[in-house]
Amino acid sequence: MQKRGEPADHFAFAAPRDVQPFRDLFRCPLHFGALRNRLVVPQACINRPMPGRDPVTYASTLELLEAQMASRRRQQDLLEILEISLTQSLPVVPSFSEQARRHASSERTLRRRLADCGTSCGAIVEGVRRERVEQLLHRPQITLREVARQTGFSDERALRRAVRRWHGMAPLQLREGLLSKAGGSRGRGEPRDQP
């Protein structure tokens, strides 16, 4: 039993055959099979000044982290704006040059900004279409032809290929799975979606 305030490591997995490497690394009581991974640090250690601390390094590190957070917020804003713009444009998917024009940017700049976010316009279009297809498949009264039309696919075959690529199954199988999942959750007191 762990005493309050005593250091310990809790792992959400079963104990390995050889726990010695864990003991050598952590040098504190180990608990395997916990509900979640957790590191318990005594309050006295938290309040203790860090040896070798440097206020200048600390300040510059904080400044760097704040700049990175601001950059990530800008990247996230760009992705959200593009997703909203594409969602509102469906079934038409604007060309890349049109997207750049809409966002007052050159194609090259937009391509670079998306690369900085680790994505591309094609990947965003794919994600928007996928989300819209899944929303429409929740509505059994909408035919696959209509789903394809509303999401900008040239025909049902293109829709089938995309759904198979995304989910590894045909659109009708996906619809059945989505509807059965939605039906199961409704039984637990969740509201029913209205068409």
C-alpha cells in the first residue's frame, strides 16, 4: 500500500516478466495494472527549487513556447477556415487557386502554410468529404446517388471507392454500422436525430 505523499509510478498495463529495468529507471514503488498511467511526486519535491535553474533560460524558453503556441493557433485557425469554406462549397470543390484567392493568399504561400501544418489541400478536401458522407449515411432515406452528388463525387462508383478506402467497406455496410450504432446509443437515453 502506498503512503500519501510517497513517490510512485502507476502503469495501466500488466507487469512485464522482468520489472528490474523499471525499478532501475524509476527507483520508486511500481504499480502495474492501474486504471491509468500516473506518476506520483511528493509535494515537497514539487516546491523545491530546481538545481542549476537559470532565470534567463527559463524566460527565453517561456517566450519560445508562447510563440510556438501562437503559431499552432494560427495553423489551427487556417485549417478550420479551409474546412468550413470547403464544407459550405460542397458539392462543388473549388480549385486550389480558388481556395488561395478566397483566403487572400498566393497558391505557393497557401501550399507552404498547409505543409507547415503537416497537410495539404487534397487531404482537407478528403476529410471534409469523408465527414459529410458519414453524416449523410446516417440518414437512410438518402440514396447513395444523392450522397455522391451532395459530396461532390462524380458518381456512385467514385463514392464507393472513397468509402472503401476510408473504412474498408462498402457504403451500405458503413450505413448499416452507423445506424446500428446510433440505434444502440438511443436506447441509453440519447436523443434521436431528426432528418
